[in-house]
Amino acid sequence: VAKDLGLELAALRDGGVRIMQEGRVQYFALNLKNGNLYVSERVDREKICGRIPKCLLALELFVQEQV
């Protein structure tokens, strides 16, 4: 994520980046040391979406501008 967005790793460590997800379970996490996005919880498609043919997990990445 950091590389794709052109972010410095220092910006991640300073708390300038947050992942926002719907629901209680946080399926994704951002590694602050290398800027990679990881799956942090098992994604059980049947449990999340049931029989819905198209299943999406939405997340937003917020980047705070450093001054």
C-alpha cells in the first residue's frame, strides 16, 4: 500500500494512515514496518456473504497529510 500510494514509511509509523472497515471483524491490517497490507483474520466467504454470488469486503484507507 505504501509503495502504491507513494507514502513514506515514517508517515505510517507516525499514525498518519488508518484502515477503516465495516463490521466488528477487522480482516485487514497494515504492517507499519514495511507498508504492506495483510489479511489479519480468516476470511470465511460463506459466513460473511452466505449464498450471495458476488461477495465484497469493503475497506477504506485514510491518509492524514503530514505538515
